[in-house]
Amino acid sequence: MMTFVTSPDVMARRFAAQLLSRERAAAGVDVVGRLLAVQGQDPRGARLAVRARSSGLTAADVDKALTVERSLLITWLNRGTLHLIRSEDYWLLHRLMVRPQHELQCQRIIARSGVSPEQADKAVGVITKALATDGPLTRLQLRDRLARTGIPGDGNAALHLLMLACQRGLAVRGPMIGAQHAYVLVRDWLGSAPVLPDLDVCLAEMARRYLAGHGPASDQDLAKWAGLPLGQARRALAQIAPSLRSRADGLAELAGAPAEPGELPAPRLLGAYDPVLLGWASRQPILGSHTQIVTVNGLFRPFALVAGRAAGLWSWSAGQVALESFTELPADAEAGLAAEARDVQRFLGAGSDPMPE
């Protein structure tokens, strides 16, 4: 497929699909359902992704969805990284996104900490038993359980042993315990695994859901976002070909998407690892010459979005937003970002600097 990612039409449609223009969602589960999987290794960033796409919610509402409603959870999925997803999407995404190379990479990291493959298997058994008996348990609590068994390794090894248990479909990050994210057994938190349809049906569902929150997009975009081989991404899109709108640029877009692209988003403060930077093969249309400023050594910093482009960096400290613009901004953009700063403060709440790990 040909890809013209700099087209204003394409960018406007993508922002609308991301819930950054047009309507906003009423609940966190609606935001996450639209985006299908939200990068989750930065706890504040994942919650801020919900804020930017919803109205009236708070970070505590996201925690409630994780803990009380059980409608959201976090686990290792796309590209072997943590993602916030709807609980009901777990089975589909775990089947498609968790790949053998992810466990091999995890095992290599564990081995460098002095843990043998046999000890790693034993550790997964210890984790599973502890969660079955005393769960939910935090990472630190599980690390202590592992230490009691004599399994060597530092805190990094303990994290990757938990990652291994999650990759094997045994555990997920479910509820909050105070400011800590706790692990639970999948079977206890979500119940028995459903019978999934065949692979092509699962791929078709993933492609349809991806396009709902990211279209128009190419096969390369889908492959990059999901961490799938390009051939499998093409296979997924082929399954839903009758449901796609014909476009001159060759990008895939659902036929039910709005006919008009709509406006660019109003000025917005987006958090670390915001999905708008992670959904496609290229971030250039948004970051441009500021790519190496917003993304540094694999880290994605919070940034201001103005007229569909990165316009500055921002940080959160002592309950306040500090904005550093790349260039002088128009007065209306400054006012919009000031309103956003107030909303970030409302969303996170006073004294909210500590965030779960």
C-alpha cells in the first residue's frame, strides 16, 4: 500500500479516530475500547491518555475501573510492552500479540541476572501459587515471596519473572492497592478462557478495531503498532476488505468512518507515551524536527499538541504543569493550553505526584 502520512486529510481523520477531535468519550473503558491497547509502562501517561480523550473523568476513575469494576487491566502485549486494555479484550489480544520471541527476550534478561531456565519455571510456579493463595499481590510483595525460595536475581529479575508469568497467560496487573498496582491470576480475575474463533476471525477483529481508533492506516502501520509480521498484518486487513472505504492513497479506512475529516484538535496536553505517537509507522507528521526532543532513547515525553503538531514539552511537579514551548505560540493556543493545564490538575488531583509502578 502507498502511504501519504503527511496529508492533512489523513491526519485530521486519525485525530478524530483517536478521540482527540470531534466527540470525547464518557468513560475510561470507552477510550481504551476505541484505541484497543494503550501503552501502559508509564502509569501517569496511561491515565492522561484517558483524560485527553474523555470529559469529566479523574485518575481515580481509571483506578476504579482497574480495581472495582474490573473493566480495565494492564499486561504485556504489543511489541512485548505493557498496555492498558479492556478486560474483555484480553483473550483476543493475548492470543495475537504475545509472541514466542517475547518470552525468549524475557528469558535472556532473566538469565543475565543469574536465574536459570529451571529456576525461572520454578519462579512462575511460586508466583502462581502466591496469587492463588494470597492475591492480589504487588510486585514488591511477590519479589519477597521469590526471595524466600532462594531464587537469585535483583529487582529487575523479579520484574521479568512476573513478566514471564503474564506472557504465559497466568497473571495480569489488575487492581490498585493504595498507590501500587497489584497482580492477580487471570482465572481469578477474568474467569475461564472463552473459546476463541479461528485465527483469521481474530485477525479480522483486531484489524477492524485497530482502524476504528487509528484509521486511515497502512498495513505497515498495523504491523508496527501490533508488533506483528507484515504478512500477518496484510492478512488481517484482507479479512475485512469488504468493510473498507476505497481511498485514492491506498490507506485502509472503515467504510463507516465519517465522510468528512473534521477539524484538527484544539490545543491539548498529552502525556508520556501517548497513543497518538505509537499507532503508526511514522511519528514525523506530528513531531517533525522535534522528534529527538520528544522521544529520547526510547522514552516518550509529555508534549503539547497545537494545530496537530508538537509545540512544546510539559512536566508535572508539586501539583502544577510546567510548559516549555518550542516557539512562541499564538494567544489562543496559549489560552487553550492554560485551560488544559487546569484540567490536568483537576484530573490528577492535589498531592498526586506519586503514581503506581
